[in-house]
Amino acid sequence: MGNACVNVVPIYPEKTTGQKQQYDSTSKEKQLDLTAIPDETDDTTVVRASWAEVSKFNLEDSGILLMLRIITQNPHLAPLWKFTEGRETEEQLRATPELKSHGVRVLWMVGAAVDSLGALDYLVPVLEGLGERHYTYGVRTEYFEPVVEAVHFLLKDRLGPRYSPRVKTSWDNILKVVAATMTTGMNKEASKSH
């Protein structure tokens, strides 16, 4: 991406000053028409442009949608989150402030990663650390697939007809790198246990 401005978004929004963080994209990304993406457009540009569109929606609503998709489509993962205990219906889950809070944190992290795609020296250690931390919570690499599916569900919901095969492919390519980098962190943490 060259000299694209990287806006590092805090991972924990509740610790910010309360000012709304704005996605800062390059002019190339602002002008990208997601319905007619030129073949020569790189995955980073497509992901940033599509995330900029998703970011226009209410963060809490999007976080709830993402988390509900993960949990309701993969009930075997529910025990990873304490807030799911005793809550079996979507309505019960939706009513928990912890679900909303976790969904917001996940989306802030996605936004930070998207913003930092051009700054791998920053992003790689963050993702490895995220992998290390999630390993201690009981997350395993096979859990990435349901999360990727939920991200695509959110993108499809928010982008509508602009969610194209090209957008899907670009996100898949970026998410593979994210998963591989987090896996490196998970393996580091696992090796400490042995």
C-alpha cells in the first residue's frame, strides 16, 4: 500500500477518551467501487474499502450480530464465554451486556488489524500476542473457521449486493494470514506449557 496512513485504533474502546475513532483510508480506497473492482486491485485495498463501508453501521449492533452468529451456529464454542452460561436462546444472549462488549472489542480489533495491514512490524506482534492470550482461554486453531464464517456473514449482511466473490476472496486471503499469525502465537504459548 505504500505510504497509506495507518490509524491505530485502541483494542479496548472503553479505555479511550470517548472520542469516536474515524477510519482513515487512502483516496484510492475511498474511490473504490465494490461493485466493480478492477482486477489489479490488491487484497489490502479491497479489505480496507469494504471495512470502511461496514464501519458505517452501528458498532454495537454489528458486534452483536457477529457474536450471535458464532455462538448460535457453533454451540460447542459457547463455553469459551462465561456470559453464555445459563443463556441458551438468542434473546437471552442478546440481552447480556457482556456479549455486546465482547462483540465491540472483536470489531475494534478487526478494525485495528485492517488499519494496520500496511504496518506489519506493528501488526504481527499484536496478532501473535492475541493468539497467545486466546490459547490461554481455550481457543484452538480449528475455531478460526467459525469465526471466519461469521465475519463473512457480517460482511454479507452489511455490504448487501456489494459483497462480491472478489470481496470474499480478498477477506479470505487476509484472514488466512491473520489466522496463521495468531497460530504462531498460540504455538508459542503452547510450548511454554510443555
